[in-house]
Amino acid sequence: MPNHTFDRITDLAKRYSLYSLFKQYYQGEWELARKVAATIQQYVPVNDNLSFQQDHQLDEAALFDYNRLFVGPGKLLASPYESAYRNAQGLVMQEETIAVRQFYLQAGIEVSNKNAIPDDHLGLEFEFICYLLSREGERLQADDSSTANHYAALYQEFCQQHILSWVYQHCDDILTHGRTWLCRDTAIALVRFLQREEANFLSKEEFV
């Protein structure tokens, strides 16, 4: 295996790990915030004064903050749905949601409980990215660079069309309304990670 292919597979594994942690965080495993921080600071230089410390408490206040931002009840202060940011009325389950669903289908997959959770929930979008990265890595290991590049191009297209179009604003809302280190620091970590992705993987016109 050429060195550049090995390096690409190694980096894919690291990126997959981060996306997987963010996916789980947004799908309700909010206790993973510390692990997100520990991993992100190994992979992405973070200049912000992130306050993830062992003595921070994952307590009821943190859970309350997480729920008021992402879950409810009541108006979500940092909705995890793409359509809430991209739809003019701020509504969910709109044409933006269908566009995400169509993108999933283009890659050959669909949400198993699509009638319960809108396809454009950030946790599902990150899960889809994990799928694309895993398929890219599998094809590289099989010495199938053409198909691997196809999945890399799908990742780039999906992020440009769907992730970057709203997630930074979503993180700004978290920093505006979040009250605890749990949500605020995780938002900062997500921003720094996506900025690294933009610089290194989302502006390439071709793949090697």
C-alpha cells in the first residue's frame, strides 16, 4: 500500500472518530462531551480556552441546558434541524428535509425511522457522513481508489450543500443561549473541527 494511501486511511479513521462522537452527542448521548473535547484537542489545535475539565459536573443543569437548546419542550434555542435554519419560516420537515433525504438515497441508504425523526437532524447528517467516510476507507483498503474518490466527492458535496450552509449559525446560537460548559465548549470544538475540514478536505477539486 503506498504511503499516501496509508496516510489517507489513517486520517479518515481520525475524522470518522470525531464525526461519530458528534453524531452520538446530537443523538442524545450528551455525556460524551468530555470525550469529544479530549479527542478534538488531539486532532485540531484549539486556541480557545476550552473548559473541559475532569472536575466539571455532568449534572442536571447540563442536561437541562442540552434539552432547552436541542430537544424541548418549548421553542428550541439552537435547533438541530437544517430546515429550521434554511427554511424562510424556520419550519422543520420542509423541502430542505426532502433534499437531504434525496441525497441519502443517492448514496443508497435511507433513515430507518424517517417518519419519526426528520432526515435533516444533525445527528443523522453526521451519521451519514460517517457512512461516507467508512465506505471511502473500505474502498481504499481494497485498492479501489476510483470508488473511494466517489465517496470522498459525495462527502465534499454533502458538506458544501448541507453542513456548511447552517451548522456555523447553529453553533453561534449555542454560544448565545447555552449556559453550561457542556454545550458551549462542544459547539466551539465542532466549529474548529469543521474549519479544519474546510481547509483540508472541502476545497479540493480532485482527489488522489
